[in-house]
Amino acid sequence: MHNQTNTVAASRVHEKQRAELLSRAVDSIGQADFLVDLLAWLRFDVPFFGVLLVLLDERKRMHHIYDTVQTDYRTNLDMYLDGVYQLDPFYTHFCNNRYPAAMLIRDVAPDRFNLTEYHHRYYRNIELLDEMAIFIDLQDGRFLFFSLSRRALEQRFRRRELETTQCNLPLLASLCRQHFGSSSYSQENLAGKAEEQRLEYALERFGEPSLTPREHEVAVRILKGHSSKSLAREIDISPETVKIHRRNIYRKLVISSQSELFVKFLNTLG
């Protein structure tokens, strides 16, 4: 009986602390402290180390809003924002589905994602162990994309933590729509930022004019981390045909490895 009483008391303290954090986030809507308070509320239920928040406009271009990336890793973040985000499994999933959701990287990444040059240069270099994405529909054609991360030596996100985040989505969305619906985040105010960051659809033009449309399809999926078998299923061709396309791509672009293919893509970003 004594243990049960202690459990109930601890649960009440937990809920009181959670309610106080939520109240703080509500009170700071429209103010500079909103994101700090909102993230403190999110972190209370599902701990995470790092966060990147971007806004995706009606054309699916990415606008930087907030991050906790350390100074040593700013170059990696700049590379991501300058167009490498087009290789992000979360971004690809969003472009194909475009709906509010919370998801884990392991549920949406291609089968060879961990072997890609993108994974090596971005995930490993900034010491990410695991990542959860949250997409919030602002109901004006724009979405918010929260990337929550954990570092090496921390535990991966658990299924129950994903489920908790999914349960919090309606409330999170309501808070974000109240805050990000302000004039500070209007299309006009963000347009200049897009030009400064040179956010262009480089992936759609990658390999032009050397590659055929089919070779372009194959090259993009190689960059994203698909194996020959996975790639074959994606575009409905045989694995042997994939290998032929891969050889032709490397020959036409005068390269001999996936890392060189990635460098070619980086060069298209300007």
C-alpha cells in the first residue's frame, strides 16, 4: 500500500511538472522564448539532445528556423541546408506523402542508407546515433519539420517514445499554428532567406545533360542509399539492369565510386 501511494504521488508530481512546461509554452506564443519553452515540453516526455527546425514552403523548399547544432558542426549543417537535404530520407518521405506525422529514421531510410556518403558526411560527422522527425501542417500550404536527435552513447528512440510523440501531435500542431502563423513567418519574409541559402532543386537537375532520364532516376536513388535490389523494386526494373545503368552513370560522369557521385552532386549546389 505504501509503494502504491508513492507511485501515485510521483505520478502527480510528473503531471504537474508537465502541465507547468506546457503552460509556459502557451504563454510564450508569439514571443522569442516560444521555441525554447516548446522544446522543453517535448523533451520532458521524450528526451533528445539536438534539434533542427525548418519550414517547408509550398514548393517544398527548406527555410532554416532554429537549431542547437554546435559551432564545430556548422559546416555540416550549412551543407545540409544548401541542398543536401534533398537526400534526407525524411524529406523524401515527406515529398511522397505530405501529411502530418512523427516517424523514426529507421522506418523510412533505404536499405543501404548507412553506407551512403551523405550518411558518412552528415550523420557520422556530427555524431548522430538516432533521429526522429515530426511534420506539422500549418494549414496554409506550409509544414514545419522538427528533427530530434540523439548522440552516440545515448539510447535509440523507443517505440513507446514515438507513440507518445504521435499522441502529442494535435496539441503540438495547435501551438505551432498559433505561433508560426504570425507575420514574422510569412511567405514574403521567408523568401529572402531562401535566396540567401541558395535553396534550389539541384537533385532534379543532377547529371544534366549527360544522363538519360532513367539514368538520372538511378543516380538519385544511389545517392539516397538504395541497393540494386531495392532500387530495382522502386522503379520496376531488374537488378542487372540497375548495374548496367550504374556503369553508364559512372562512365558518363567520369567517376568510379559513390563518394565521387556525391561530390558531383555537391558541385551542382554552387
